[in-house]
Amino acid sequence: MTRMPQVTSRELVKFLMSQGFVQDRQSGSHLTLWHEQRRISITVPVHTGAEIGRGLAARILKDAGFTTQDYMALAGRV
């Protein structure tokens, strides 16, 4: 299993939006994204200049239906 790289919230949101998620709402520093076809919402903490922990990033991807390998391949971070 590939180890999740350090990512910023901007990189993670950009990836999710490229996979069909759209911005639904934002409450404070948490951005909620919605995928209409899958009917799921994902919340991403948005803290400028800070990286998201590897475990949290992997969990967000899992909740969105992706694996770490999917992220690495689709985001071009091989």
C-alpha cells in the first residue's frame, strides 16, 4: 500500500472537484463538497498554508470513494 503524501486542502479540493464534486457550502474553515451522481457530501478543512494530516486526507478520499493509489495516479503524483 502506498503511503499518502502530504497535501494541502487546496490540492485535495482541486482533485475532488476534478472528479465531479462541486462546492456546496462553507461554514467557517470547513468546505463541503457535493457529488450529485453518487449523492455524497465530503467536508474538507480549509486552513491556508497548512497541510492536511496524512490520515485525515486518506479518510476524506476513502469517504469520497477513492484510494490513495487512485489519488496518486489521477492527480499525477506518482
